[in-house]
Amino acid sequence: TLRPPPVPHLAVSDLLQVISGQLQGLHDPSKRRKLWHLLRSEHADVSFFLLSETHCDSESKANEWLKEWGGFSSQLHPSDACGWFSLSSSPNTGGTAILVNKKKFDLSRVLHTHTTSAHNGAWTSVWIQTELGKWRVDSVYLPAQPLLRKAAILEFFGHPSPFPFDYRIMGGDWNCVELISRDTENVAASYPNHHGALL
């Protein structure tokens, strides 16, 4: 089979930097303001921010949060899109997003985007064109319950990509824990002898 040529490490790091973060919800306006400021000030060289557990459950919230991130005070036009949200069916779990740093990445290089409400907004994807070929970037959230997680994984990887790509970057909250009770904020204290097993 034909494989794409190896990607020069330095060229990729200079061209495309990505950060992934699990947020435990973005409903608090103060939390969002702090996050937007942190991403802009501390990670100005990053092109894409992959967010999981946004808990975003409506288009109106997604549009409001995108306006905040993009610095728009009025109507957000499609040409101003600076990110994409996949909606969860619950305001308390799930939801993914990809935010773009427009100062580092030219939006005209976006080839295709995909959002879904399946499995509580389990993934958001964007396909981009770079000097090193076509890339697919995915922000992922998988349910902690084993059967639901398996179903989401099968759907995520089981269908052909709607758009071709040479390379892929994935980040997010995969919830790969042996016991659902270990999916907690205080893992180390609750399971001091099992912390390493979760990595």
C-alpha cells in the first residue's frame, strides 16, 4: 500500500500547533472569559484548540460562545467562523469543539468541517490544507460507560472519511477507565494504587 511520506518534525511544529483540553463545562461566563484570555495570551502560537466536555447543548449557546471567542459583539456571519461546536443532549456532560486562532491559521485553508450530536456531541472534525498536505483534526469525547463508549468508537472509526486526508491529529477525553467510578475529579485520592493505570 502507498503511504504518505514521513512528516519533518520541525516543519510540522512550526506549521501546526494544537492543544487539547477537558473543560468540565463552559456555562459559567467568568470561566469562559478566563479560558479565552488564557488561550489568547499563553498559547498565542497555537493554531487549533480541541475542547471536550463543553456541555454545550444548544445552537444559541454555541453561537454566543463563538462570538465571545472571536471577539464579535454583534451578529456572527459564517465567513467569520472561528470554531465549531458539536452539541450534547445534556447541559451536564459531553460536547466537543474546535476553536481556531485566526492569527495563526488562515481560514481559507479549511476544506471541510463536521459536527455531530451523536453520542452527546462525541466529536468535532475539521479538514485543512497545509504545505505538508491535507490534515484531519478531531476533538473527541467518549462516554465513560463501556457499551456507550464502544458504540461511539465504532461509529467514529467505522465510517469512511467524508473527505480525504494525508495525516490526522486527535485529542480529547477518551474516558478509557476500567471502572466508571474512576472517572472522577479526584482520582488520585480515591484510587491511590491505580492512578498510573488510567494513563
